[in-house]
Amino acid sequence: MNQVFEKKWVVVSIAIFCSILWGSAFPVLKVSYAELQMAADDTIAKIVFAGMRFLLAGLMILIGLLFVDRKRLVVTKRQMLFLTIFGIIQTGLQYFFFYNGLANVSGMQGAILVSSGTFFTVVLAHFFYSNDRMNWKKGVGLGAGFAGIIVANWGQELQLSFQFTGEGYMILAALTGAIGTIMAKELAVGIHPFAITGWQLTIGASLMLIFGVPQLESNAMIFTPLGFGLFVYSAVLSAAAFALWYSILKYNKAGEISMYKFITPVSGAILSAIFIPAEKLNLYIIGALGLVAVGIIAVNYKGKGTAKEKLT
């Protein structure tokens, strides 16, 4: 199985697929908030909704693994300690900052600030791994990808201000996500990627629910058939994306894999234009796609002298 996840074309395909799945979460969540009649300033309801989503996603993976290969579910006490810490950081803490911060910034600011997680991951990988150093290609890739995110949102209002519970929380969400990526590669030795995903989602989501449910107001969320369907889809996309992402992360360089997360905000903008009437596809989005493509090519381009590293 590890040979499959080391093939370049497989890694690229999975990374792009995961990024598109994560991008689809933007329109899904926007429509869900409206369908469930959640107040725009009700951050507790959003935390509970996220906790429910990630708990269902985690349980899907754990139950599936129970039927397919139950031995993979068994972890040592030391591994469970890691999974608990990982769940707190990667799911609980990251999405606490994300949902609270997003309530206090514009959509454009949120997309740009959260995407800084890619910068954090590449920089952290430079210091943690001798074979994942920063170079000019990664620099070009980062610059082009980040420029693509800005261009994708160029037509929206961007107010240059800083509020700790707004911009500060979004940066902390990006940083905790980057730390989680390094933790998954560095410390998850001997744990199956699906087990990592299932346990950390379940543990982190449980903490979110423990925090949010006691503070949840009555009728904060009103489920409809469409709302329930969107909720299930959001859980499925999380389960699939995280499980596949950790699978390729286990056998590949963290810095290069994380580059593909630039596709998430761009795909999110395109899917929003398709499914949300108020948002339209324009030249800014098309230009952003071109910049993201340049970033991906720059990261993966191999010189003539490195033929053995070309696509498998």
C-alpha cells in the first residue's frame, strides 16, 4: 500500500481531490447555515455544528476500520496520548479558532489568513526535515499560490485592520493546522492513517461538543431534510479528505504535499459561484486558477538531471 501512496501521479491526484473536497465545504456550510436558520453571530451554534460534523466523520472511519481491519484500531497508551493531543490541536483547537475568528472577519480575509497555514507548514518542514528544505521552486510556488488566493477574492472588500479575536484567531487556526500536519508525520509512527483520522476527529469533536452543547440556545439549529443531507455530506467529505490526506502525508514530504492546499480556497470560490446565486464566476477566479497551476508546476518541476524523480 505504501508503494501506491508514493507514486507521484497518485499523490498529486489524491492531494487535488482532497483540496477540492475541502473547498466544497465553503458553499456547503454557507447553505447549511441558512437552511438551519443559524444566527450569523451565534458562534456556539457553529462550534456545536462543527463538533457534530467531525464526530460523525470520525465514527464513520472508526466503524469502517472495525469491519475492514479491526487490528488497526488498537493503539498503545502512548499512541492514545498522542492521538488525544493531536485531536485537541488539529480538530478542537483549530476549529475553535476558525469558527470564532471567521465570525469577526470578512470572507476574503478569512480565506487569505487561513491559507497562511501552507506557509507555516512549508517553513516548519524546512526545520524538521533535511529532505524537505525550502528552495527557489517552493518559493515561486508559494508566491504564485498565495497570489492566486488574493486574485480569487480581489472583487471583495478587504479592510486592513487587526483584531485578535478576528484576524488573530484565523492566524492561530492556520498555525495549529500546520503544527498538526507536522505532528501527523513526525509522531504518528506505527499508527494507520485511517486510525489517526478517526481517533483525532472523534476526540477533538467530542471536546467541541462538551464545550459548546451546555451553552447552546434552544432552536439555535432547525434541521430540515436538505439541512440534514448537507450535514451528512459535510461529515463524509471530512472523513474522506482527512483519511486520504494523512495516507499520502505518511509517505511523502509535508512541505510539497501542503502546496496543494492552495487549491482549496480557489475551488471553494468556484463551487460557491456554481451553487450560491449571489456569487458569480469572473476573470479574477480564472486568473487565480492560472496562478495556482503555476505554483503546482513550480513545486513539482524536476530538472533534466533528476530523471529518476520524474512521475512514476
